[in-house]
Amino acid sequence: MLRKLRHQNILLFMGACIAKPKLAIVTKYCHGATLYEHIYDYKTDFSIVDVVRIVTQFSQATVLLMAIDMILDLDLD
């Protein structure tokens, strides 16, 4: 199912390695830092425009995943 998923706000799934004991998901390479790194490591001071853009993209991806039953239980705490 992940292989067929295409959306501008969802990282492209390329494949998976299921050779025990190491498991891995292979995705498209994304240049730059993660949102986590910007928030916790770099302490990036996002503008309100950036925050709205990030929340909008997250919401669009979440709605899609919920619509196709990819998210069964979403805990946003």
C-alpha cells in the first residue's frame, strides 16, 4: 500500500529491508534538516507564515492517510 501512496506532503516510500535483526524503511532523500531538528536542535524561530504552512501540510497529509485507512489511531499529544 505504501508503494502506491503519492502525495506532495508525504515522503515517498521506496522500499523496505526486513533482514533480521535490522529492519529499515527506505524513503526518498530529502535535503536539509528535519522539523524535529529545527524545533529542538536549531531552535529555529519560525514566522507565523511558516507555522501556518507547516500545519497546513501536516493536516493535508493526515487527512489523506485517514481517508485511506492508513492511520487507525492518531495520538498527537
